[in-house]
Amino acid sequence: MKKLLIAAHGSRISSSNDELQVLVEKVSDNLGVAFDGVEVAFLEFASPSIEIVLVDFFNSQTTEVVVLPYFLSAGNHVVNDIPREIQKALDQWPDKTITVLPHIGALDAMASVIVEACIR
């Protein structure tokens, strides 16, 4: 089984975290059969944590996880915190595969998203 984990910062404002849950539903609806599920996890201020979601994934027969850092720039969370969480999981489950995608701000498609938002 292969799952997508969207790794976000988290907020003290629950409605901000709820927006990510809505995004997860939209992504899930559009992924088709490429993934067996999509979840969001947070680094701070909200739950579930990345660690908890990865534990849940791997305890439920998931063998491969793709992580999308939901960040606009390569700050400390992207460069240090997310890789640290991934390494902790791999240390516990060395037979599993975790692939970390570029953060969303580094994706070429972001320029198109910005242009589309501006010319509506």
C-alpha cells in the first residue's frame, strides 16, 4: 500500500488546520488509484503529528509513503524538522519506503497557480 502524507506546520487556530483537512479530501478525490490514502500531519500546534501518522500508516500495512511538505520556502521545518521525523520512522521501520517531495513552493506549478490567481 502507498499513501500520501501532506506535512504542514500547524496552527493554534483550529479553522486553519481544518482547511488542510478540506485540501486532503480534494487531493484524495483527484488522485485516483495512484495512492491508497491521503492524510495531513502537523509539526506544531496541531495533531496528528508526522510521527503518529507514520506509525498509523506502517501499522496498517502501508509499505510506501510519499511526503509532500506543505511549505512555501525551504526553511528550518523543510530542511531539518521533516527530514528528522522521516529518519526516526525509517530507523523504526527500515523495510519501509518514504519519499520526500520538494516543498510546494519549489514546484514549477506554483508559478502557474500564482498567475492564475492574479488574472482571474
